[in-house]
Amino acid sequence: MSSNSSNIEIEMIENMIEKKIETKLNNFFSIYNTNKIVKPKTNGDITIYELYTETLQTSLDIIDDITKLTTEDYNYSNIYDILLREDRKLYVGIILIIISFILYFIDGVDT
């Protein structure tokens, strides 16, 4: 009998623990709604201000990555990886266009 009563007590304790965990998880999910779907921005959804700030941030990140690269192995493939990272391609293109305009005007003033 004592074995049977201890098994019943263990089951009651386990059920009580399960209910507490379930209640806490339900409270957590009600507070932090995980059903929100965050749609990533495409190139057409970006405002000019976001384009400006992200271009500046990307240029700073590239400079930071290149300075870290000088302390490590210096390899051209590492520079390509830094410049052609998937989230940077648009901003690197904008930076290259700005640099080309600057070089064009410098060359025009030189002659």
C-alpha cells in the first residue's frame, strides 16, 4: 500500500509541476506574441533616410572589418567576402557610385 500511495503522490506532484509550467508558458506567450511575422524589407520598401543611414553604417562596418582583417591573414578573398556580403551588396554599390562621381569630378578639374 505504501508503494501505491507514493506512486500516487509522485503522479500528483508531476501533474502539479506540469500545470505550473504550462501556466507559465501560456503567460509568456500571451505577453510576447510570437505569431507576429516580420517581413524583411525589400529594396522597394526602403526610404531615402533608411538608405542613407544604412549606407553610412555599412561603410563604417566595412572599414571596421578591413581593419580587423589587417591583424589577421591578408587575403583578397577575405576582402571580397567583406564587400560582397549578402546584406551589403546594395550599399556597396551606392558607395562605389559615390566614389566614381568623386573621381570623375576630380579628373575633370585636373584637366
